[in-house]
Amino acid sequence: MSLAWTALGDRDRVMAFLNADHPQLGARPLDLAIASDVGLARVERALADLATGAQA
């Protein structure tokens, strides 16, 4: 969750990111993150890309 705050900086943006279908991830990030370690790693990568300005 702290990575989401760092990448997005605001509660509404964090909530929207975690709860909306993400086209590149193919699912809701929250669902992926709680489903498996691999899913969590994919969400963390997407957030890291957002934080650095890369396409996520």
C-alpha cells in the first residue's frame, strides 16, 4: 500500500487504481495482489512504472 501512496500520492487515486480494472494487468490490481505472490509482484511493477513515469 505504501508503494501505491508513493506512486499516486493521493487517497482517491490509490483507491481508483486498486479497485478499477487495469488494462495492462488484465484485472483489478487489488484482486491480483491478494491472489498470489506473482500477482502482487505485477501490481508492484505497475506502481513502480507509474512512480517513474514509465507506461504501466
